[in-house]
Amino acid sequence: MRAHVSSILLGVRDMDRARQFYTEGLGWKVQSDFGVSVFFASGGASPVGFYSREGLAAQVGTDEEGSGFSGLVLTYVVRSEARVDEVIAEAEKAGATVLNRAGDLPWGGYGGTFADPEGYIWSVGYSSQGTDQPYAE
């Protein structure tokens, strides 16, 4: 198995709220809407979409009632500290909960984190130490 993710599918409790957060709040464009799932235009990267939490849990054979930190963090790498600040501010304005304001990180980078309205954690970061990073923008 290669180190590759074909798509990222988030199980959400409120499809309308999730759609509003990502489209109106963050400006994402819907690529495909299948009613039970929605995928966003990814510009060639791994596509991100969402599915009802109940339906997705049933599909993968688990209980939908999870709590606490899941151990999953979605990472969004940008090309400047200023863009980190902008993305965190955009997410907060859209209804995200800022978990860590942007600042210097222990390993030398710069970043911050937020949780979307469903509780999924996004880490937004920048590092001047590498030139071959998987930049989102």
C-alpha cells in the first residue's frame, strides 16, 4: 500500500451546516453533490467531502458516537506566516472554534489550529525550512 490518500471523507451530523461552513465560510466549490455525500473541487489534490456521520459509521462498521480527540488532524500548509493568520481568521469568521492562535511552533515553523463546526481539527502551518512541502496554496 502506497502512502497516498485517495479522498478524505468527513462524517457530519448536520449536512447543511457543514456545506455552509465550507462553501460560504471558506469559499470551497462543490464538485459533486450526491445527496448523501458532497465532494469539493480539489485542484488535483486529494478531494475532501462529507457524508452523514450515521451513514459513514455504518459503512465502515463502527459506532457513530465517538468523543474526545480522535487522533486525526487535517493539515493545511501555506507559503507564509501571513497566510496562516488569514486562514485562521477566515475559519473563525465562518464559525470555526480557534483552538490555538497562530504563533511560533516548537520545531521552528509557524501555525495555528481550528475546529470546524463538526469538531474536525485543522492545523494551518508554514515553515521556511523546507522547499518540497505539500503546499495547499
